[in-house]
Amino acid sequence: MSSARTPAMHLPVPTDPHAGAAARVGGGAHAAPSRIPLPPGDRRRAKPPLPSETATVTIHPPPMTQDAAARTPPRASASRFEGTLVLHDSHRARMLRAAALAWLAGGLVGGIVLGLATRQTLGPLTLAVLVATLAGSGVLLELARRAGGDRKKRLAATADARGLELAGRRPVAARALAAGYVVPTDRTPRVCLVGQRGEVVLELGVANETEAHALLTALDLEVSTRAAEYRLAPGVLRGHRRSAVAAALLAVWGLLTALAAKALGPASLAIGLLGMLAAFAVAATPTVLRVGRDGVAIRWLRRRRFVAYAELERVEPTLEGLALVTGAGERVAVVTPPFEEGEDPARELRDAIVARIDTALAGYRARAQAAASARLERGGRATDAWVGGLQKLAGGSAEDYRLGAVTRDALWHLVEDPGVPLPTRAAAAVAAGATGEPEAGPRLRATARAVASPALRAALDGVASGADPAALGRALEAVDEEARRGQPV
């Protein structure tokens, strides 16, 4: 095969180091850039940008040969992605889980039929069937856990708004996909595509996080446009100890049912088996975790809990899963499937959920800060009306996630960020000082000690000392005048 040079891929690097990675999409010269954020914790540094909004980095791939065909770099656009992906085939794992459930159901039915046929509710044959059923189901479930993602294939892939096409496989329509998320690993990240019923239909290996987010953007599954839903293992199956306890309780229940049937007749046997199946169905119901742009929703049976990003302070990984920590100090525990040390799919799932929540929380806070900055504008109001409006700005209750804790966090960010314009910092200080928080005064004084602007320092000290609205208005006007003069720099 003759060598051919493939087109270059242009990736603009944002000038703001906190803005994340970006990829310019679209085919024309007037196409708007589409930003693809890196997950939190990514510390990679870009080269110094050109004196413009973004600096374009041109990557020339090597000449195309037969050996290099599988390493073709991806090309992403607003509606298309082309590249080579690694398919982690989990079909075997799904088949093993289905076989485990079928084995369990068949064993229970077989034990019932055998007990009724022999008229020995707890005879040797019935006991042997029950033991074989439990043991076989446990072995099949363990094999399914170990088999997930072991088989890997490199396939050419094309993705757009219509769906995903993999060479040699049936296309996946976009309407069949409900969500997608990135699984960070020690080697290369993976992208999990979730179906409409919450199951992972495809697990694809990618070269890096940028390529992962480019794939999700082409499929319209990025965090900014689509919520991600995770179906976590039911509580009874989370961990070997819990599984062993559940199996022991199931065996005791079966023994009691058999004894009752021997004493009271076949009707009690049927009632006991139905109760056993109902308990197993409830225990096997998974917890559904949905991560959206406004918060995190947790659902199990009829239990519902929604944690808005306004009240969420941070998300922490734990040994059992993760914890959502609110501004009030409450910890909402979310238990994920158990994981072991080293590379484990359950650990990777936990890390993917934490990264997804972190990304969504950062985006929500950025939007809240932009909204708070806009509401701090004077907008032609008189000075006293402006000060009064600022003091009411942070008066929302903590339960109101649109004006609650996140808005206050945004105000403090504007007060303490030296890159924010002086009038905006002063106005944010007036609003933050009106929250009535005990630490507001000391925090404002600490910020004032680090400020070089005389007018802004005086405004911060005035708010911290509880100055009256007229004095605050004069301080705001002084800051505005100093900013117009451009002194100090």
C-alpha cells in the first residue's frame, strides 16, 4: 500500500489554564469553536498560546501505511467523529449474568416440583437441588464479574448525531442511547454508552480524555447537553460478606418454609416460596443515580433524594463508593459495587461518577458566578437603590437552590478573585456582607489586607465594620471612580 499523508488535526488550546481542553469543530472558516472540557484533576499544561483567544496546535499524523492504519488519529466535528476505537466486548459477561439468573430460577422451580412430586418437602434430592442452585448461581456471577471487558478489538468508528458505526458491527442508533460517560483509568480512558433501560451497551477504549469528550460531543451525550444515569448494584449484592449473608438468610428461609410445609401442608410451601421470590426481587433492585446539570438524583424503589448543586459543597470518593457533602455538613452516602486494589472495573465506575459530578458541579458554579456578576451591575439605578438591591441579592434561603449557597459561594469568589474588576469586587462584597454569616466580617478584613487599591480596601473595611447604606454607596462610587481613572493598576 502506498504511503499517503492524512489531513492534519487542529486543536486550539485555551489561554485560560482553567478552561480545559478544547477542539475547534466545524468545516468552514466561520464555524464556532466547541469546547470539550477535561475532567477535574487533569494537570496537563499547554504550550504558551498565541496572542489571541486560542492558540491552534497542528498535529501532523505519520504517513498512512498498513501498519499505521489502526492508529489513525480521530477527526471530530460538531456533527461527526472519525477514528479508531478499542471495543471492550462485554457480551460474554452479559450472557453469564443471564445464565446465573436462569440457573437460579430453574433451580427454585425444580426444587418445588421435586418436593411436590416426591412428597418430601426437605428430602435429600430437594436439598441437593437447592445447594447446586445457589452454588452454580454464585459461580456464574463471579465469572461474569471477571469476564467484563476482557476481550478487546480495534475497530474503525464513525459517530454523529444519527448514531455510532463500528466496522463489522451493527450500527447503534442515537435514539437507543440515553447517556454516556468517561471512565478514567491508569492507562487509557474508556467511554461507556448507556442504553434507554440504563444498561451499558458499549464500552469503548480511546486514546485520551480529549478524544473521549470529542466522541461524546459528536453523539450529543456530553455533560452539558445530556444527563448521565448509572444503575448501581443492589445493596444485597454489594460485597462478598453481604452476598454471603444474603445466601445464608435465603437458605434459612427455605428451611423454615420446608418445615412449615411439612407440618401445615403444600399451601404454606407455596406462600413461603412466593415470599422468598418477592424478597429477592426487592433486594435485587438496583439504585439509580442520575447526574444532571442542576444536581444529583438518587432513586431506589420509592425512595427519592435530590441534591442540588447549590447545596452541594463537594463530592468525595470513599471505600464503599462516594459521598455527597452539602454546605450544611450532611453526607449523603452512595454505595457503588465493591472494588479491589489495583485496576478494577468497579473502582473505575466509582471514579467516573465522581469525575462526572465534579465536572457538572464546576459548570454549575461557573454559570452561577456569571449570573451573580450580571446581577451586581448598577444598571442605571440610583446609588441607594443599587446598595439596597445588593443587600437583598444574597437573601435567598438555603433551600432555594437558585439563590442559595451556590450564589453565596459565587459572591465570595468574586470578592476574593484579584482578576475580577474592582467595581464588581466591591459590589460583591456588599452583597456577601449582607448574608449575616458570622465569618463574613473576618473574611472581608482578610481580603482587604491583601488589596492594594485604596478605594476597594476602604469599601471592604466598611462592609466588614457594618457601615450604613449611605457610606457604602459612597464607597462604591469611589471604587468606580478609581477604576475609571485606571489607578492603581
